[in-house]
Amino acid sequence: MASDYYNPADLRKFGKITEWSEDLGKKFFDYYGKVFEEGALSAREKSLIALAVAHVVKCPYCIDAYTKDGLQRGITKEEMMEAVHAGAAIESGATLVHGVQMMNKYNKLSM
């Protein structure tokens, strides 16, 4: 039994998701590959975005993958951390802005 719920070795098994749903797995990987091609954004920029999102959605596999990818693309540790902070700020802001719903509900119920 693995000592951690998230086993880093499992990341290498990601491609095997097609074994249980070949059609959908293939469609996902085709889409995924297209998304990360050079386009209006560079592959380097997309790697930084992916790293920030990986932290927001709290995916340790993605964090590992896009930290490694970023290093291979010459992304510095300072750039990586700044991207993580940008993601954290958006996540925090999204949580806090929902406080308006609470305020509206409170004001409605306390009238």
C-alpha cells in the first residue's frame, strides 16, 4: 500500500485512462494536445497558466507535471511563485465576492 494517497508514480499512468473509455479518452488527449500547442499564447505562457490553475484546483499530479514542464521551458522559480500567487488571489477573491450573497441574504432576512 502506498504511504501517500497521491502517488507520484501514478502520473505516468495518466495515459491509461483510455483503457476504460477509449473514445472519450482519445478525444480528451486530442483536445489536451491542441490546447497546449503554440498559438496566441506561447507554450511557456500556457505552462505558467496550467501551473497556477493546478494549484487552484489542488491537483498534485498537475503541480508536479507543470513544475517539471516549466523548468524545461526555462521558467524561473520566481515566475512560478508569482503565477501561483495570481491563482491564489483569484481564488481568494472569488470566495470573498460570494460574501455579497451572504450580505444580501442577511439584509433580506433581517428586515
